[in-house]
Amino acid sequence: MSREAHVQFWERVGVKLPCATRPAMESFWSTLKTEADLRTKIPPDRRHAELAVFDYIETFYNQARRHSSLGYLSPVAFENQQTQDITNV
């Protein structure tokens, strides 16, 4: 989905995205399309697309992919670290 189409979609459903949100969303969609191989393997219908996105987010993006904003930890590792920090206080 192009940047313009993405912004138009959200505006049609009544959500006005702040300027700072747009680059982050564009980055996420680009990463999703590339890493989930959605550029070459187009799902046949909406349900298959939803399952592909869910599978990518739950099995790779949240579990294994490291994020620079989290100190190069995966979201799961970051949450575990935060939980340990809280319990050790």
C-alpha cells in the first residue's frame, strides 16, 4: 500500500494521523511486506491476508525481531527485562 493510500484509508475511517505517526507506520508496512514476503506472495483473500499478518507479528515480529527503539531487544525480551527490573526493586 502506498503512503497516500495508507493515509487515505485512515482518514476515510475517521482517523487523522499525526505527522510523527506516518513515518513509523510507513516503516512498519514496508517491513511487514518485505519480511512476511507479501510483495511476492499475495494472499488470495482477506482472511488469508489477516492470517499471514497475524502469523508474522506473533511468530516473528514480537518474538524474534530486534527493535532499535528497545535497545536492540525483541519485544518479548524487552518485556521480560522490564518485568525482572520491577521484581528486583
